[in-house]
Amino acid sequence: MLCHDVKRVVYFFLDGTLDERRNDDFKHHIDACADCEARIIVHRRIRVFLRKRLTPLPAPDHLKQRLVRTLRAVAE
């Protein structure tokens, strides 16, 4: 996995939705790349900050399905 791949799939990784092979590739890359490891730390902190500050609102099922399809298409 390359740095630009990490940028494309970082949120899948943080959500735990990468397949096993990509997840392993991702982990190997961030273990070897200090820049990407730092990027992951920042993204995690942003997610924690947002979760603490925002009230979750349920999304309609059709929107969830559409988002998942779009995100998977972008990640491929």
C-alpha cells in the first residue's frame, strides 16, 4: 500500500470496514511510514473530538446504503 492509498481508505480503516488483506496492508504501511502514522493519529483525534461535540442523528436507511455504495466505489 502506498501513501495515496492510505489517504483514500483511512476512514474505512478507522471504521473497521476494510477487508482483512487491505487492513493488514494498511497496518504494515503505517508501521513503516511516519507521515501516514501521524495522519492516522490526527484523523483519530478529529473523530474523538467530533463524537464528543456532536449529537448523533439517525440517517435514513436509503442514505446509508447510498453512502456505502459511493464510498466503496471511491475506495476501489
